[in-house]
Amino acid sequence: MLLPYFTAGWPDPEAFVASVRGAAASGCSAFEVGIPFSDPVADGPIIQRTSSQALQAGIHWPEALRLTRQAVDGSGLAAIAMTYCNPLYALGLERACAELAAAGCRGLIVPDLTLEEGEPMEKAAAAAGLDLVYLVAPTTPDARVSEIARRSRGFVYLVSLRGVTGARQELPADLVQQIQRVRERAELPIMVGFGISTPDQAAAVAAQGAGVIVGSALLRAIGEAPPERAGEVTREFLSQMVRAMHPPDEGVVPAAS
């Protein structure tokens, strides 16, 4: 599975919706939508910049959710929201999760949510029909990986590297071992994110039986083109990854544009 990340409303509302449609045309079945936030501590410079630009353009919580609903309806893809604890608690967990679900979200990723503080979020997400996804880092102890796998819903998010998000030239040398470590402790699918930027890297992860989350490299490609080409750029970028992850002899063909 390939899960592309988009910042809600970026580079502009029309281009955002077109990008999600481009993801559908490439063969993706879902997308991750980042709700713009002023202090995205887990994100690298590219996603931070897109979030800041979206906020400056007025893409705050209500507008981000309105555009997410529009993207879901226009693409047929499920959405998985990525946001931080602060806006969720500020709005109220039950209300925030209910509004995300109404916007077409089926999952929720909160990078700064810890297991120790996660139970209220788990209950609110479950009540709204959202799969709450926890993250596993390379430094997470084995016992904690088991607990994260037990309490996650939908999939387990494996952070492939130490640090924030961002495209990287090479995957970590121990990534295969990291995937295996999580697989031994989780019955859920494993999605690998942070740093994956090329079709070859995506294929290497898929060869280990894990899915791929791509964000910074995709947003960089979208940002380098005129907004009116966002959908086309997204389709081309993601189609290359889909083909690499599912060679022709596997019988998987990306959807037509």
C-alpha cells in the first residue's frame, strides 16, 4: 500500500483537491492529510513550510476539514488525518474526532501523543469510528513496540529514521531489521514513513511486506510546479512508486488517469 501525504489546502485549495484526485488516478486507495498547525514538531522543513503557507492562506481547522471532505468526495479515497495534540485538546477530543470523521477521515495519526496519555484519545477516536495510529521509532524498546502494536488501530506507523520527516538519499541500513522487529510484535499492517523519496526506496520497503508513506518528496515535487499542474505531478510521481512497489508480473496496474 502507498499512502501519500498532503497538507490540507496547499498549495491552494483547488490544487490540493486535484492532488488527491491524482493520487486516486495513480492507484492509491487512501491519503494522509496534514491539518496545518503552527508548531509541527515531527515534521521536517518541507512540510513545515507547506503548513505555514496554508495557515497564512487561512486554512485553519474548519477550512482544512471542509477541503478534506471535498477531496474525499472528489477522489473516492479514504482520508487519514495527521495532527497534533494541541488542536485536538483545544477543541475537545470528542468534538474534534467527530468533526474529522464527518470530513471523511477514517484514521488519525498524532505524532506527539504518548501511550501514557493516549487512553482518552483512543476512546474519543473509537467513538467517532476513527482508527488511532501510534508511531514506533527506531529507539522504541521492544516491550513498548508490543504495547503500541496492541493499542494501534488500522496499522502501525514505523518511523524509519531518527529525527523529523524529510526526503533522504538512502534508507537506514537497519530498516529491514526494524520492519522485522515490528512484524514479530504486531498483527496489524506496517506502514513505513519518514525519509522515503524514490521509487527504488519504496520498492525496497514493499519487498519486506510493508507499506509506504511518502510526504516531503511528493510535496517538494508539487511545489516545484505551477499549482494548476498539481494533479498531474502527483499522478506521475505516485504512479512511478506504485509501479516500483508492484512490478507488472504481480498483475497490479495503476488506475488510468
